[in-house]
Amino acid sequence: MTDRIKPPRKKPQRQAKPAVPREKATLHPRNRHQGRYDFAALIKSSPELADFVILNPYGKQSIDFANPQAVRVFNRALLKTQYRIAHWDIPADYLCPPIPGRADYLHLLADLLARSNQEQIPRGAAIKVLDIGTGANCIYPLLGHADYGWHFTGSEIDHTALAAAQTIVKANKLSKAIELRQQSDRQHILSGLLDADERFDLSMCNPPFHSSREEATRGSQRKWKALGKADPKRKLPVLNFGGQAQELWCEGGEIAFVTRMIDESALIPEQVLWFSTLVSKAANLPQIQQHLKKIGAFDVQVLEMGQGQKQSRFVAWTFHDLQEQARWRAERWPKA
């Protein structure tokens, strides 16, 4: 029998702030992917992309986002031209993420740190970020280091994904900026992952959103239908952007995974300034916020993101009161 997890200590709690949607579903102002893609520049840097460029119904250049190989080559070109990532690839059928949306998560986390730092984003390797479930694509460490110079530690349970991410890091000579480690216990997310003396300014996570493969498949089918791609004559990928089981679903789905992460964060409240996780389903927010209140989080933030027709959000929480946050900044962050 496991011991019941208790809040680290009782503090006056700040009321959770509700998510405030943007007026339009637009990218963050610092996001490098504003406007239409420059396909001429992308093809110049990655000639293989030319084989996947199509004209959309409006006569504009695009790629077929229903083709996993096209998305993989497109991502490689974006990373090369926008972030100077010369070498990037992932194994077949592993999650191939949409880069602009991933970048927005990082930019909003940077804003979160700046709010209590005289609106100055702390930059450089002194800022430590824990990426939970970094995946074969290693996308958050690559983008976060390129934009802010932060040092990343990525965790992963899947051996193949970890090896692929390590290949990307080594090929781009980023071993000093990005460390990868195995989470050997599949029953845990944070527990057993960190050394007792480690401190992180942020943690981030893109959790498995679904409770089964069937649910993930239905979600992809809805996306294809919304995009007008549900052509019965055409063979479409089963899963949107690919993905292995541990990347897309787990027992109990998103709410079970996030709740478990919250419980485990309460066991190491002093080691991370701000924990965070994406939340795919807005309907899960009330239960997540209630659990954070129950577990003793001092402050909870919900930040909205938008890209095209898609709305998403992440939840961030801290166990540090204002005095402790000020002491953390003074001791750890470089002077602006």
C-alpha cells in the first residue's frame, strides 16, 4: 500500500486565474512562424521538400498534412531555416509535432517568468527546464534553447524515442545545452527522476490525451473531417501526426495522467519553481484546478493558446509563495 500523498505544507492560496482567450486564434508575437511560409526559402535549404509541396484550395503553396512523410520533411526544413538545426529526423510512426504550436507553449512560459521579473525574460543556461516526455522529436529543448538559451533536461520512458532524441542532440552538438535521461519506472512521471539537489525553474509536458487507441483514432478522424480531407477513396493515416501508444494514450486518459503528475509534484515542491502541462480538453480544467487546490498549490495559472481554428491551453502551478519566489529569483536568475 502506498502512503497517501499530503500537501507539502499549508499556505495561503492564490485564487486560480481563469483562462483568458485571445481575441483571435493567433500565434504569440515572438513566435517565428508568423504569416505564410516562405516555401522558396524552405526548399532552398531542404530541396527534398519540393516533392511534397501542393497547392491548397485557395491556390497557395502548402503541404499535405495528411502525409506523415511530408510533415516530417517540412519540420526538418523549418528547423533548419528558422532554428539552425542542421540534423533532425524521427523514427517512422513516432509523433511528428506541429512546430508553431509547440513554440507558443515556450513563449508563454517565458512570459510567466517575466511577470515576476520586472517584465524581463530570464535567459541563458542558468535557467533550467525539465521537459517531461521529450519524445523522439526532442522539439521543446531544441526550440527553447534556440529562442532563450535555456538549459533543458528531457525525460523519456521509451528507449527508441530516447535514442532518437539523443542522436538529434549529438548531431547538432547540443550536448552541453540538452541532457536526456530515462524514466525507468513506467508507473511514475516525476518520482525517482530527479536528484535531491537538482532545481528547475520550469517543467513542461505534452501528456497523452486519450484513454485508448480507439479514442485517439476517433479524434484523428474528426480532425480530417474538419479539414475537408475525409475522402473515402483516399488512404489516410490512422493517427494525426503519427505517435506511439505512450505518446497518445494511457489508462484514464489526460485527466488521470495530469492528476498523477500533480500528486508527484507535491512530493518535490521545492525543486521546481513552476510546474506546467498542456491540457487538451477544456472540460478537464475544473477537475485539474480543484485537485491543485486540494494538493496545496500556492498559485495556479491557465494560459490559452491559439493557432488557426485550434484552441489549446496549459496549466502552470507553483508551491512557492511570493517571498520564496523572490528568493529563488535573487539566487538563481541572471540579472536583467
